[in-house]
Amino acid sequence: MMSKYKIMIAETSITDISIENEILSKIDAEIVMTKSTEESGLIECGKDCDGIIVDYTPITKGLIDNLDKCKIIGRMGIGFNNVDVEAASAKKIMVANCPDYCLDEVADHTIALLLSCRRKTPLFNAAIRKGAWSERSFGPMYSLKGQTYALYGFGNIARKVAVRAHAFGFELAAFDPYVPDTVFAEYSVKRIESLEDLASVADIFSIHAPLTKETRGTVNMSIFKRMKPSCTLINTSRGPLIDEGDLVTALEQKLIAAAGLDVFGDEPLPSDSRLFAFENAVLTPHISYYTEESDLELRRKTAEAVASALTDGHPKLTSFINKKDFGY
């Protein structure tokens, strides 16, 4: 007997679908796994599917135009820049993401990168394993208390970071033209009116903005030149917010002191990336979102969004990205 719904998981790396099966079986949905993340393979697998669950695979206009039954695309993550939302809206396909998961994890990882850069723990760890024992091997270190922690973007994650940064004694400043003054006041954060002015006051420049046409490449040489030579750059948001070539130049010319990066323009980070040349660059593999708990939360919320979109007409427990196109 055929199931009522068919859901494609548009990833080849996912092997455990027990949570998805548990939730989607309740609405009589069958899960099918794509054998290819190429557009042609996705079309072949998804052409008769009622919904899609996706992580990193690009959901292109070419694919969407061939989804004649699809009603919902559930993105497993906060961002949704790998989904052509405009094409989905034109095809009357709902798009949902999970903007409220892993907030604490990303905030914790942001502070971990900060401390790794400022306390130079990766360098000392490597040195002591080689027999070196010198407190001044890697240059001066400075107190965190009283310095300015500057937040580019002041959304949910940045507000979590602000709470943590206050605990270290930082002064807080942020640039975000979309957040009201009352939120800045609630978190005791000074509003800065431009990205350039934020860079000028920053001892820590911490990126928490979404990736859009307007924000892509906004952290570039003009911004680096405004930073103090002692400034530390942290990015746990999206790699393309930074002009990576300009960042390499800024590190080479010592325009900034260090960079802690969890996200990059190209992922996985290419083996010939020039960032590997810098001891003062702490690099992690886009892992800030991850704990066992957050992974389970993400999978459950995405599956429930797909289920509710098919049975109730709109996704629940997540953000309905293109809801205006559906009259919400």
C-alpha cells in the first residue's frame, strides 16, 4: 500500500533517519534518500515528492521548477541561502528554517574562539608538546576587562554572546539598523550607527549578521583599515560576509592581531587556503552549531515543520520564510 506522502532527504551524507521516520510516519509519509546531490539526480528523486528536507545541498531554481508535487522545503539550519526562495514562492512551495536552535552552542563557540585567540591556547598547547616552556613565546597578551566587544549584527545569537561577554567585563557595542533601541538598552549594549564606526571602536569584532546581498563582503579592507592593530576578528556567522582575500592581506600586514573563524567562503576550507599560514588564525570546521542535543533538536524541528506543512497548511515550530507569499 502506497504512503500518503513522499519526502526526499536531499543529502547523501545522512545515514540515520530514525527521528525523521518517527515523526513523518505519523502522517503516513515515506522517506526517500537521494543518491546524488547533482541537480539531475535531485530532480529524478524528488519530482514526485511532497516535501524536501535539506541541509547544505543547493536547492536551485532548475530543481524547484521540476517539483510538481512539492509543498514544503525544510532547511536543517538557521540560514537558508542554499535555497532559491524566490523560485520556491513562484512555485507555491513553502520554505522553513530553524532560526532558534543552537543559539547557546554558537554563542559558546564564539567565546571559545575569542579565548583561543586572545589567550593563544592553541599555540601554547602545540609548543608545550614540543618541549617549549616560555610564557612570552607568542607575544604580549592583554586583559579582556574594560575592552570593547563589538557585535556586527544584534540578533538572537549576538544577544547570547553579549550576556557571556558582559561576564568577562567587556564593554559592549553593536551595529544593527533593524533592532530597536529598547533591545540595546535591555542588554546594556551601546548602539553604533555604522559598520565603519563599529570597526573603529572594536577590540573584538564579532560577526553575527545574516548573509544577504547587502551584507556579502562587507567586512573588507576598508573595515580592516579602521580596526586597531590589536583587534581580534571572530566569525561564527557566514563566511562570505568577509572578503577572505582582504582578510589574508590584513593578517599579512598586521592590520589586526588575530582571527577566529568557524565559517569560510568555500567549505570545506581548501587545503591550499592561505589562512593556514597564520599562527594567529584559529580555524574550526563550521562546527559552532553542534552538540548532540542541538543536532536532535534540529532534526526533530525540521521533520515536524514538514509534517505540519503537509497536514495543517503551514510549518510549525520553525520560521516560515516565504509566508507573505501564502497570505500569512
